Amino acid sequence: MIVAIASGKGGTGKTTFAVNLARSLEQPPQLLDCDVEAPNAHLYLRPRILGAEAAGILVPRVDAVRCTLCGDCAELCRYHALAVLRTGVMVFPELCHGCGGCALVCPEGAITEELRPIGVVEWGVAGDIELVTGRLDIGEAQAPPLIRAVKAKARGDRLVVVDAPPGTSCPTIAAIQGSDFVLLVTEPTPFGLNDLALAVETVRALGLPFAVAVNRAGSGDDRVHEFCAAQGIEILAELPDDRRIAEVSARGRILVDELDHVRPVFGALARRLVELGDRRPPTLAAAGGSRAEGRR
């Protein structure tokens, strides 16, 4: 079973929910930190690192001898990663999305592909939690290939919690695809409601079952609750606006390990998510995506 923790905006407490949920599950879980541009689950879990490997994206390499400058590759590329000049074909690796289309359409077979590193995938253990973290190299813009590399580490013998990037763009889509259930974390503010509505639209477009968790409950207004009621969306958990919670989080500690009044919130959430996820067919095989999906 795969449970993705997502949010329409950053700073809502998505990682707080992901880490504390993982700690509250009865069976040993695997936590995939797919927020590869700013991973921080390791700051709370402090894992013992067991290994790491580079991850990358396949980019074109043009054989100038075989190339006839026909322009088919540049015409196909929607991202303008190739430019055909009189003197040859220029490749812009940073713009390439690794779809492989240019190599397929080249009539002379002049294009091969080479791996360009974009980040690292690291894994380790923290108690009974297995943590896999993706870390995008500074200056890199293509997060989805690294996210798919992290998800390729998902194990079929454990419940998997995915800490997705915030927002509703391509990195978030790459992280939550293939999940059995999505928990959208929000806050009771106008900004929280605005971005929650966008996140709801996104998961509905993907056909994924979902529910909402409200962080810092009691600090804003009732519009998030009114929205969920009007949309028929279940609110599975509410974490109160509590100075003690803020202090524990600021020290990089796990809430359920130190605050008795928080433990039942995540315990009930864990049981409910397992119950909801069990209603769907297993999709762990889709966590890393097929070869064709991974190239998009």
C-alpha cells in the first residue's frame, strides 16, 4: 500500500504529518522523501545511512559524422533541447526531459543517449522505519526523474509513505502517481484554502482517492471545513495550533515520541489510512513507473 502526503502549498506541515504517520504505523513502514528540492525528513528521523547512488536523466548525443542536419529531432522536441545549425546540432542538456523521442525519429541513427547525473538517492534506517531520500543537485530544474528514481526503491513488503513536494506541478504529479491514497495537508487560512482547492482538483483529475488533514487547527477560520463539507471531502485528522508542538518541531524532534496528546491523533490517522487504502487493489508495482512512464 502506498499513502502519499501532499499539499497545495509549502509550509503546511506535510513532512510533520509524513514522519509522525510513519512512526505511528503498526507495521514497519518505508518513507520515501520525494521532496527532492528540499528534503528534510532525515532531520527528524536521523537515519543510519546504508547506501547511496547517483541518479540521472538520459540526454541525446549527436554523431556529427552520421547527422545530415535534417532537423527532425529539433522539430519533435517540445522543450527546444536541440537546435539544428549549419555547422551541426547543438544540445542543451538542461532543457532535455529525457523522453528519447529524438533518437527514435532520427532517420540516420545519429543520436544515442548518455546519462547526465542530476542528483542522488540515499537510503538508511531509523528504528523500524526505512527512509529513502532524493536530493536534487543545486541548479538542476528536472525533479521528476529523480523522484521516479526514489519511488523505484519502494518495497512490496512494507507500507510506503510518500512525502511529496508541495504544489500541483510536475514534481507533485510524479510523486503521487501510483498511490493507493493521498492525504492533503492544509491549514485553516485563506492561502491554505486556495491551494487546497487546487490540490483537490489535481488529485481528482488523476482519479486518486484522497482526504484532508488540517494542521494548526484553531488558528484561522472555518472556511476549510466549509469547503470540505460542501465538496464531500473527509477530514481525517486535525493537529491543534499548540506552542508545544511548534517547540518540539523546532528542535527537530518527532511529536508522537514526546507529546502524549498528539499520539492519539496520529494513531487514529494511521489506522484510518490503512483501512481506506486496503479498499483499493495494490499498486506498489507502479511506484517506480514502467520504463515508458519513467522516460516522460
